[in-house]
Amino acid sequence: MTTTSATNSHHLSPAFPGRAPWGTANKLRAWQQAAMDRYIQTQPRDFLAVATPGAGKTTFALTLASWLLHHHVVQQVTVVAPTEHLKKQWAEAAARIGIKLDPEYSAGPLGREYHGIAITYAGVGVRPMLHRNRIEQRKTLVILDEIHHAGDSKSWGEACLEAFEPATRRLALTGTPFRSDTNPIPFVAYEEGNDGIRRSSADYTYGYGNALADGVVRPVIFLSYSGNMRWRTKAGDEIAARLGEPMTKDAVSQAWRTALDPRGDWMPNVLRAADRRLTEVRKGIPDAGALVIASDQEQARAYAKLIREITGQGATLVLSDDAGASQRIDDFSHSDDRWMVAVRMVSEGVDVPRLAVGVYATTISTPLFFAQAVGRFVRSRKRGETASVFLPTVPMLLGFAGEMEVERDHVLDKPKKDGEEDPYAESEKEMDEANKEQDEDTGEQEQFSFEALESEAVFDRVLYDGAEFGMQAHAGSEEEQDYLGIPGLLEPDQVQLLLQKRQARQIAHSRKKPDSEADLLELPAERRPVVSHKEMLELRKQLNTLVGAYVHQSGKPHGVIHTELRRVCGGPPSAEATAGQLNERIKKVREWATRMR
């Protein structure tokens, strides 16, 4: 059978997929068709599809399910989703193409009107044998949505293995970097590379960069905010620091938490800026919405109160343990309300395509969570829509923002030798040593009780496509407004061009003012060269290679050389150093190596 007839045989409704390629409402997107072709050609029992958030994994999976049911390869479908809300969302999406899934199934025989069920990973964990018995009785396709959740706990992974081992077909889906731990994920194939490290092997991959080029997702503009923070530690010491400046891990964590405290000035100013950005975006996208991702319920409620004070309108509040949370997300999705505030529930898989502005107001700092959170804003409905995400200036987050296009595999083995395979290994070790020297309570930062005393917000920079634009300016200034006022409808190449123009205008504007009146708080951008994230990785790699060579020459350990370079050249660990600081260290270690010859 040809793939064309295969995908048309089940008569997709014109409304499915909801966001098809431009002008082809009842066809699959190119990547979905290519993934279908590959599956039908190879007919594997296990298939792992990695596709960036917003690309249409649900559409691909349900199209494939429909094909397998139509051709009697399987007789029923089981969808496993991370949350209760997503379970219902899958059932609704399946119903649109005639596949009836029961999202309320708990036990016993399935009603004859259903083609299968939608359950959560937690639900599988409670009764794995119930699902195994169902699957052994009839040929089943199991769709494992966001498969990395099968590794959230050992019991969930074991339950998935036990329940779905007899399945006729298994389709694993994920949209983000895999887990940072080394627990194997059920039904995922791992291949050993030349370096001896086992990495997950996807059967089809469709990354953010490809999706952006195809116009399937929106380009993301990251607006980063810095500012001075002041807090009191458990020991009663008052500490002041500027967000984004080099400091220990504990200090970064506490400065970050101080910024997010709703009683300070940082959050109100950032929310005000985000609301101004939303107003601008709505000129091109009239129903555009904004989302604050909060750390906990108390802060979420406080942020909702701030939004009402700033805008005069209430915000939809979504708390994960609230019985009505799922309905509130649906109501917001179909309204034209401006703001929603959520704790963690909206970070993954929840489909609210009109979300175009985000505020990352949580201290969760894993690449997995960050990518899922940003994924809420990239779902494109028509050409030219842009996404804007507001961030605190935290080096780790800026690094994630610069790596949007990087595809990652799940790594089962850690690199054999520090500093060889992992360009961050020495820097991380060095940072740990610095923490031990400066903080007696290291390792217990989550137990610190501190009081946030004061915070201010300073517009720091814009990150787009791995490059940085603009320079620091006070909240509410003309310089800040220049970037908040970027049109909401732009093609990706237009975004870059416009950012360059705004940056030039900001510099020219600041030069006309006397130094005492200038709003700029740091070096002009032309004296702070724009370096892409890839170039930064190359510089770190080059430094680590030179340090590695000098280790053999001098007999000193890696960590000692890195510490000496920092002492002589100044600056933070390599992972947080600027391009200029890395170049200085490269120059210095070369100088040392030459002297020893």
C-alpha cells in the first residue's frame, strides 16, 4: 500500500490537524508525513518520535493510530499521558477523527463504544497488572506521551514495563531534551557511541530549528531582566548582589528567589513590562494571551493579585491540586482574557495556542522543564506570530535560551574522564570547590530560610537565535520600550534585523545624553561583542583542550589550572565566563605552555 492511500484511508476531518501547514487544512505536515512514511515502511514494534513542542505530535500519533486500527494491525489503543488534563485532551483530540478513548477508565471491561483508554503514568503505576491483562486480551497500540515521565520514579518505569511489555505496538513521544539522570527509559533504544557512552536513539526527530524554518513554530524572543537584590540569610547576614553577576550557587539561588518575591519591585516591574509587550503583540494577534509560570501556589496567588493591580483585570489562576483546574485552562483557551497564572500544570503538553507572552517566575532550573515551559508559547497558528518570554538574568537560564535549537539525546553513561567529553565538567567541579570555600552550609541550600528584603528590575538584554541584543536600561525607560514595542507579527529573519536596528538606535540615543543622564548601565553593545551560543561552546571547548594539554606538560590537575587561570585573569567559572574572559584565559594558558618548552 502506498503511503498516500495509507494516510488518506481514514478520512481526516478538515478540522484535523488544528494547525496544519498553510493552505492545507486536511493534510499532514511534511514532518508528520515523513514520520508516517518511515513507520509504515519499517513497521517496528517500538518507535520513538522526538518532535519539538508545538510541532503536532498528537496529530502524528493519532493519524498513525487510525492507520493501524484501519489495517487491523491493532484492535485497541491505550494512551498514557503525564497529567489528568492531558489525558482528557488526548481523548478530545482522538474523538475529532473518530477514535473514542475513555479518559475516565478505572477497571473492568471497556464499553463497546470505545476504541481504547487514556490514562496517566501515575494510574499505570497503581495497577500495572490491570492494564497488562487488557493488553494481553486484544492487540494493542500503546502511545506513551512525553515518555521521559516513565523515568520520573523507579516504580513508574517498572510499572510501564510490566503493563506494556505484551503490547503489539508501542509509540513513544517526547518534545524536549531527555532527562538529566541516568535511569533507562522503558522501550527506548540506546546506542553506544565511539566514546563508549550510550545515548537514546530516536526513529524520527523534528527539532525546533527545522520547525521554525518550516513556519510550524514561532520564533522566541527572550527578554532578560537583571537588578540589585538584597536578602537576609539564616545566619542573620544581609547580602546584596546583582542578578547575573558571578557568585556561588547558593547566592545565585537566593538572589533568584529574592527577584521572584512578589513583595519586591522586580516582579511588579517585569509583569508591567510583560503586559506592555502583550498589548503590542495584540495589535497583530488580537486574542494573544500571557502566562506566568510560578514556583508555588502562594506566589501564584500573589502574582494574580499584582496583575489585577497593574492591569485592572483579573487573571485566570490554575493550581494543580484544584479540581476545576482543567476546566479553567479550557475556558481560558477559548476566551480572549489577557492573563493566566499557573504553578506547574501548564508547563507541559497543555495546548493553549493563543499564549504568546510568558514570564518564567519559577526557580526550577532543569533544561527539561525550561524547554517544556517555553514550549507553551511556540505553537504557531499563522505565519509571522512571535513568542516573547521574560526571564531573570540567571546564567543557567540564559544558557538554555541560547540552546533552543540544540537537539539532545538521553545519556545513560557519564563521560569517563572529567574535562574530556564534557566541556562543563571542570567548571562545575571548580564551582563546587568555590562553594565549599565560601559557604559552610553548602549542600543544604534548600533548607536555608532567608528573608527577601529588596529587589529592583533592570532591563538587561534580548536573546534571539543564540545572539544577544541591547544593553541594560531602567524599567520604564525609552530604551526598554524600544524592545517591548517590537511588532508581534514578524518573520524570523525580520526579528533579527529589527533587533539590530533597535540596538543601534539605543546606542545612538544614549550617546546624545550627558554621562550623568545616560540611562545605560553598562558598556555599549558594540563594545560588548555579540557571540552566539555555538561560539561560546567552541571557546569553552578550546580552553578545556588547552588546559588538558597543559595538564600533561605541568603535571597539575585540571581543577588547579582552572583555579589559577581564574585567579590571574579574574572572572567566574568557565561555564559563566564571557567570551572576552575565555579568550583571556586561552591566551594565558598558551603563554604558560610556551614558557615550559
